[in-house]
Amino acid sequence: MASSCIVKILETTEIKPSTESPNFASESTLPLTLFDAYWFQIPPVERLFFYNLNDLTPADFSSEILPKLKHSLSLTLHHYLPIAGSLKWPSHAPKPFISYTPNNGVSLTVAQSNADFHRLTGNGIYEAVELHPLIPHLKSSDDSASILALRITLFPGKGFSIGITAHHTVLDGKTTTMFMKSWAYLCKQRNIQNSHQLPPELTPVFDRDVIRDPTGFDLDVLYLNQWLTYTIGNKSLKVSTDKGAAPNLVRATVTITPEDFKKMREKVFSKSLDTSKTLHLSTFALTLGYVSSCIVKARGGAGDRIACLAFTADCRSRLDPPISETYFGNCNVVPSDISKARGYMDFENGFAFGAEKVSNMVKGLKEKGVFEGAKDRLTPFFELAKEAAGSVQMITVAGSPRFDLYETDFGWGRAWKVVVVSIDKNEAISMAESRDEKRGIEVGLALKKPEMERLLNVFLKDVV
Ligand SMILES: CC(C)(COP(=O)(O)OP(=O)(O)OC[C@H]1O[C@@H](n2cnc3c(N)ncnc32)[C@H](O)[C@@H]1OP(=O)(O)O)[C@@H](O)C(=O)NCCC(=O)NCCSC(=O)CC(=O)O
């Protein structure tokens, strides 16, 4: 494994929203909703988009690519003004809020790397920390945290990457990826000087009044208080630089094809623990059920540890009434299930066990609504955090196979590889549409090396 790679910072700058609009506000704030407050103190999401441009020279990069990316970023920020601002929690304020002014900008670093572009963008194993120099960091202090940071890295003769770090208390995956697509859209316009408008599907909606709390529990305050109880009163907005488990992990990508899904469905039906139920066997449910059983099996052990399975569900279309698909901010809930690991480890039934768990959780959202049990949604995570090391295996999902990330084309072709770097902090997995397989799903993994090798050795062999 090459760990002698050098990343040289070429430029550190701040990109401000373009001021070419009569509607440019002087200074504004946005409150956090209950959905935002849920994510308070959750580490930022780090994602990398790689673009493959053979023969890309430093001269072409700095004279053509970089100016276009910077200019279109400024135009994009004009549509997403809060992103250039920060999350604030002054001592006199009861709750944190988003603040932005015309003078705010997003931090952008430009770098050059001699790392092996093709290895880092391949599906095979490499060390998780190798991606870290390509990711920017949010600026933060006790009472303020930036919302987004960007790093563009040139790989001479290979291409470039765009690293994006997003504050989860402000942006969910839907909003972050919509921002990236908006930036790509404006960058790709041929006559960039004249193309400032975004199509409706990329135009963010900032109206906070659409988010209502039907529970009577004031969930925004409740979640913040639960966080403060958990962190023993830590109101600080300082973003942790803890790399979590990453230094001991390797990464790899696995892909599940439509043909695999067909066989997986048949297998779950034949093994289903309760065939009388109508299972929700979407490609998402099959993927998460299957990969969960693989990860738990790969860790091995006796099976009496706790396995906590959790994923994020987008609530924009699930609220009553539904809200705009382009609503800006968090709008999601996290269903979770706590079981003994042995359920997933059973050689014959582990996969069906996992798929049924996911199926039940997705169906639960439909049958019971997204606010069922809302006041206790954070509690299991805080309780599990108190358990002894090694006695809990968490399986959570970043990203979604609905984000169409590979179509994020800035004008130099679709993305060559997209990875969620931050899955390496807590052994989460990531999901995206497959780059190569139409209607396939690719899963990003970050595991200890022996576990990764065990998993890759058997992956899909038991269903195909
Ligand atoms: C809860 C879910 C995961 C469950 O997904 P499922 O696919 O099992 O179930 P479903 O009812 O949504 O969909 C059933 C079938 O209809 C298809 N389908 C439904 N709606 C669709 C849409 N809008 N676009 C494309 N396909 C759609 C599904 O692909 C699936 O078919 P088929 O079986 O053929 O596929 C999902 O509904 C959801 O909310 N996804 C978004 C999750 C999300 O936002 N994650 C990001 C978290 S933030 C984060 O992690 C940070 C970050 O990313 O930055």
C-alpha cells in the first residue's frame, strides 16, 4: 500500500456568493428545525467526487478547470446563501441557528496530489486514511461552525477530485447532493457568464414553516436537550477532528447487479422466517439486509454482541402534507433495530433475517408515519454508546442509491468514482447507484483488513 503520497496545498481561498442579483439579502438567519436538531453533534459528512481526465496538465487545470469551478461555485452559492454562512450558538441564544451575510464565503482549498488515482478510484482494497488528505475541514469554534468546506485536488495526468465536507446539523444528503448538482449544472453551461438560473428540481426551498411538529413534544428542543444530557452539557459547536476507527481500516467497493437482486429476492422468499408477511424487498432492503449479514459474519465471534442496524429515510414525501423535494435542510428520520448479532450470522438464514429487519423498518414508516416513537429516536444510540467496546456492532448507511451521484457532471464527463469518506469513522457503509451496472447498487465499505478480506472472499457466492 502506498502511504508515501504527497498532497501539496496550492491555494487556500474563500468563494463568496455572486452578487449579481437584486434579491441579495444583507443579513439573515434560519432556525434549526426538529430534523436538524436530531443531528446536533453528529460528525460532518465527507464525500469525494473523482473526475478522470487523462493527460490533464497543471496548466490546463489552473487556466481552464479551476476558474470555471470557482466562478460557477460563486453563482451556485448565490442560490444557496445559507451554505456560505455558519451555524451559530451565542451564549445568550436558547438554540443554535444558521446565520449568513453577503460577506460570508465557503472555504476552498486547491491541492495537488501524487497519490495513485486509479487505485483510489478502483473497487479494490486500500487504507482508509489514504483519502483523508483529499478532504477539507470545517472551521469551527465553541460558538460557530462553518457549514461547508471544499477541496479541489489535481492529480496531474489523471484527473481531479472535489472533496466536500458538510455539516449534518444543517444539510442532509439530499440537500448536499442537490448543491453539488447545482454547481455542476452551472459549471457545465457553455456560456457561463449568462447562465445563472437553476432548473426547478435544483432550486432550494428555504421555507421553515413547512416543517411542523405534530407530536406536542417540541422535538427540536427535546433533541437538543437529549444531546446536552448525553454530552454532559457540551454546547460547543467545535467540530471534532477525531478520525475514529479510520487508522485501522481498509476500504473497498462491492457492486450488486440486477441479476444478483433477482436471485437474492428468491433466496429471501425461500428462507423467509415468516412467509406470511408481505416483505418489502426493494433493492435497498436487499442490499442492506445482505451486506449487514456479511459484515456481521465477517467479524465472527460468538454472536451474543448487539447488532444495531439503522438507516436514514427521507421524509420530504412522507410528511403530511408532503413538502418540496428541494426543501433545504435536514428532512429525515433514522429507524433503528437492535438484535443479537447471531441472527445475522446464521449461515442459511442470516441474509433473510437482515432483509426482514429492513423490510419491517421501511414498512413501519409507511404504516405508522415518520413521527411514531420520535421522542425516543436518539435514545438507543446514546444507550449503546455506553456499552463496553466490542459488545456492539453498529451498521448505519450513508448516501442513497437515489442520489444519481455519478451524473454530477461539471462539463468534463460524469463522475469517475464517488465515495463517502466519513464512513470510516464509525464503520458505516455507503450506498449509491452503481457506476457501471444499470440499476445496480454499489456499496462502500470500511472494515478491518481481515474482516474485509473475509467478506470479499465470499461476497455474493452464497446467493449467486
Ligand atoms: C427509506 C428508504 C431508504 C427505503 O427505500 P426503498 O427503496 O426500500 O423503498 P421505497 O419505498 O423508497 O422505494 C421502493 C421502490 O421504488 C423506487 N423508488 C421510490 N421512489 C423513488 C424515487 N424518488 N426515485 C427513484 N426510485 C424510487 C425504489 O428505488 C424502489 O425500487 P427498487 O427496489 O427497484 O430499487 C427510502 O425511501 C429513502 O428515504 N431513501 C433516501 C435516504 C436518504 O436520504 N439517505 C441519505 C441520508 S443523509 C446521509 O447519509 C449523508 C449524505 O448522504 O450526505
